[in-house]
Amino acid sequence: MDCVNREKNLKRCNCSYPGCPRKGICCECLAYHRSHGELPACYFPSEAERTWDRSIENFLRTRKG
């Protein structure tokens, strides 16, 4: 999918998953993670994001800290 904002989005994207085909294409990323009951990397602080645990439970744990 072509995204006119991809380059701009990449500057803010903190996803550390190598080879992610959705990196910088936020609408696809959101749809993908939502369909798996997850949240995308941008919802997590960098340390928590690097665990690749995108679960809602992990998100809530990072916010309690």
C-alpha cells in the first residue's frame, strides 16, 4: 500500500521489529495489531516496546509503573 505520509511517519515510529512491512503505514499497523488484540509499538515506551509484547495487559503494566 502506498502511503503519502510514510516517510513522515517513519521519523516518529519506534517499532523495533526488523522487516515489518507495516512500518510507517500507521493505518495498516493499527488494523493489524487491533485484529490480534494488541496495540502498536507507538503506544509503548521504548524499553517496553523492545520486548515485542504488544498485549493490552503489557500496556497496562507499563502505565502502572
